[in-house]
Amino acid sequence: MNSSPPIAGGAHTVSVMLPATPMTRVIGRLIASQVAMSRIRPFNELTKVEQQAAGLAQDVIKADRKAQLQMLTAPIDGIVQQLVVHTI
């Protein structure tokens, strides 16, 4: 009588004794696959979130740069008394 591979469940490992049939082997593989995917999924989601965070950080840098370029400063100390804007 063969035993199926141990099934990982959180912090505990559960061993299940099933008769070795083709169906139990398929079920064992499916369970092992699901366990592996449940371990990989959080890392994939973390990667996505890190990429979004990096993109948002670049957006903040871009917005700060744009705000700096839009700030008008006088070439000398003092107060601007008259400001005229001409458009063509």
C-alpha cells in the first residue's frame, strides 16, 4: 500500500493514506499544484504592488518637477509689483 505525498496546510503538514490508484495520484498532484500556487500567488501580487508603487513614485517626482517649473521667481530679492502676461 503506497501513501500519497504529504499535504502542506499552513504551518502544519498532514499526511493522508490513500490506496494508490491512478485517480488518487491525479488528486495528489492537483492538491500539490494548488498548494504550490497558493505559495506563489502572494509573491506575484507583491511584485505587482511593488511595480505600482514604483510607478506612483515616478508620478510624484514628475508632479514635483512640474510644480517647480511652474513656480515664478523674481531674478532679484524684492516683491513683484507689476506682472504682465502677453499672448500671441
